[in-house]
Amino acid sequence: QVQLVESGGGLVQPGGSLRLACAASGLIFRFFDMYWYRQAQGEERELVASMGNDFSIRYADSVKGRFTISRDNAKNTVYLQMNSLNVEDTAVYYCRAQHPASGAMNYWGKGTLVTVSP
């Protein structure tokens, strides 16, 4: 059974930092592309950052220069370091694992809430 469990969310002041983690189990992590999404209240879910199984990286324009995605295949974990947070970053953050050769092998975590507030 595949599980993705996010952690590290919380309340932070504008300008602060948080590091999210997504621990995966039940899959061969190193084969999967990993993604971070977020969904603010009343908004659609949006892609924040991705890291392929080849360590290729992409970021949404809104987070470039502030967020850093990384992965540790030995720990089956993907991270999202978030710096210079602002109130617009408030959202539930989700991770997703997608096997690049199988559309059916697509898994989501349940999310972790990040609140940026003075």
C-alpha cells in the first residue's frame, strides 16, 4: 500500500521559513517523479515544484528564488524548503508521486497546512 505523508506545516510570520517533508512508503521511490502542489482556500490546486527521478527541477514562477525542492532517495523523502514566505503562500501543501512510465501509478498525500500570518 502506497502512502505519502507530508509534515512540517504550521504558522509562520511573513518573511519566515518552513521546511516541508513528504515521506513515501510502499513504492520504489527512486523511480518516481515527485511534485509539490498547494491549494489555497477557494482556489484551484496549483503545481509549486517538481523533481524528476533524474533530479530535474521545475518551479512555479511565483516561488522561484524562494522555494527549493530536494529529495533523498535513501530516506524515500522529498522536501520543500520555503523561504521569504508571504501571506499568498498560505495553503494546504500536497505531495504527489508519479511513475513516469505508468499513468496509473499516481499517488497523493493528504496535505499539510501552511499559514503565513503576521
